[in-house]
Amino acid sequence: MLLGGTGCLGLILVFVVCAGLFGMKDRKEVVKRPNDQPVISDEAPKPKLPLEPKRIQPDPEIGRTNDIPPPRRAGNHPPEGFASDWVRVGKVQTRVVGSAVTRPVLVDLKGREFLSSEPALLIWVEARGVEAGAGQLRRWIGALESAASLSSDGTILSPVRFPAAVAVGQLDRATKLGPTDPAVVDVLAFAVPESGAQSLSLKLAGSHVGETGAFTHVIPASAWKK
């Protein structure tokens, strides 16, 4: 009976020790070595650090003066090479900053742009106020009346109006003219002159900007026949 009791006690002790060893083993992390042999480790796993973002160095060539310029926006732009002298009437000055025979880009009432099917003579007129109290500028060629007239050797050239559209660049609202305000450019469209026409005479009514008299500009053939 004593031996039997001792044997049972021994079996119980072996069972307790083994259970403890297995419990400790369950709480330890198994770390694999390069040769895939598992080894017991008591160390907690190290958190993975986030990868440092790749830093892109700026290109020193970007921004130099010889870079390709951005594309020009669509629209009606005056050709370079001609600008008349400023003409003053009262508190306002005007000048012609370009003219050309071209198919103008038009914009309809919904804001859609398209190319005119017929050419026209476009004239870009710049206006500015030179004294306080200068008036406002509206489109020189309105829907019903025109404050601008053009002639060539006594032949009157009619202003051109486009059905349900205007040339891109024509003023769409009254704009203030003042000595501290930027100059305002409006686009005027006229019938194309005859091939034998030379210098053109543009007359702008001063009353259109609240002044008495008229602004008169001469546009040489070399300017509008380019």
C-alpha cells in the first residue's frame, strides 16, 4: 500500500511538472532561425518601423528662362508689332493695340466657344482713365448700336455682329475707367476691307465714355494685312 501510494504520488508530481512546462512553452514565442529550426524566445516581438518616405530632389533645370512656355489659351489675341499712339479726349485715353483679318473665336450664350465660319477684321482697342471721375466703358459695338466707325478711303466698313454669339474678348459688362484702374481692352469686329484698301481710319465716340468729341486712330495697311 505504501509503495502503491508513493507511485501514485510520483505520477501526480510528474503530471504537474509537465503541465507547468507546457504552459510556459505556450506563453513563449517561437522564433525561427535562418535554418528554420524553431527556438524558444522570451523576448516580445519588436514592432516594425514604418518605411521612411522617399525624398524627391527638385530638378535644378526646372524654372530656367529657357523652359518651354505654357500653351496659349484659346481666344482672339492681337498680333504683335503694332500699337498706335494714345489719343486723349477729356479724362479718357484710347489706342489701337492690334488688328488682323481672321476667323474669330466666338462664344455663344451658353459659354461654348467655336470658330466663326467667315473671316472678319478684328481691332483691339485699349482704353484707360487718366483723371478721377472718368466714366465707364461698355462694348464699343453693341447689339443694336455702335460707338465705333471704320472707313477706308471714304468707304465705310460695317461693324459685324454674330448671331447669338460674340467674339471672345469683347466686353460683357460696363467696366470702370480710372487713373488707378487697369486699362481695358475691347475687341471690335468689322467687315473685311477690299484687297486694295490701305490705311484705315477708326473713330470712337467720346460720348460712349461720358466725354465730348471723338477718338480717331489711323491703322496702316502693314498692321492689318499681316
